[in-house]
Amino acid sequence: MSIKKFFTYSAKILSRVSYGSGIGASVCIFLMICTIVPDSIGRYFFNRPLYGTLELNMLLMSAIVFLSLAWTQSQKGHVRVELLLSRVGLRGQSILNIFSWATALVLMSLITIGGAGEAIYSTQTGENLWGVAKFPVWPGKIIAVFGSALICGQLVIDIVKEVRNLFNPQAQQKADGSKDREE
């Protein structure tokens, strides 16, 4: 298998996993709504809150943030400052993209590596959050590592594509109609 085919195949798999991960984050938002609304109604109208809602929503928040990172990156949906990008040409945009994505890759790699150790330790010890209800912490740590590893993969794919664009911008403009560059 050639490197190009391997890269294309890996990008397709990562895209599907990232999309599924984004759907998972959306489901977590729905679940959060489904717990907050009854908890608020119970708390303020009947003086009977739902126990464990805070702890569950802390876990769901972790899932929402980390599961959506890779899919958002694949859609180029993260916040960007276009002030500088709009003033440089295609080559400058590629260089700035590579720099920012490489910086993000380093930081997310550190989060993934450090988080993996924490997730392993937390799982082995059965770490719990003690509040109104005993609630396991380790699933949130595993989800955070999974999500940060996904965005690392997406950033590698984006960097490779951008390096390719840097050396052959005309071919990429023809391939995607230069829509990403003009926005």
C-alpha cells in the first residue's frame, strides 16, 4: 500500500470516527438538557432536586468538549482571527495554518499523553467524586484522552494536507474550488 493510499484511508476512517464522536457530543448535550430541566423544576417548585445531576453533568461536559474537538477541526470550525489571514496570500495562509495547527498538535499531544496516565491511574483505583452521590470520575478521563487523541490525528491530517497545498496550491484550488481559501 502506498503512502498516499494509506493517508487517504486513514483520513476517511478518522473522519467517520470524528463524525460519530461529534454525534456523541450532541447526544451528551441532549442528556444534559434532560437532567438540568427536571432538576431545576424539582429544585425550585418542589424543593426536591435530582441527586447526582451536578456530578453527571460534569462528566457530560467533559464529553461535550473533548468529543467535539476533532469533528470541529475537520470542518475548520474553530475560532480563527481572520485579520492576519485575509492580508496574506495563499502561501502565507498555508504557513500560518501549519504553524497554528502544529502548535495545537504539540499542546493536544501533551494533554493526550498526560491524560492517558491519569486515565489509567483513575481507572485502576476506581476514582470517584464524592458529593451528594458517589460518582465515577474515570469515564470522563477516558473520554478526554480519546477526544484529544482524535484531534491530534485530525491535526496531523490537516498539517499534511496544508504542506501539500504549500508546494502545489494550484492543484488544491482546482480540487476544492478554492472555497476554503476565500472564506
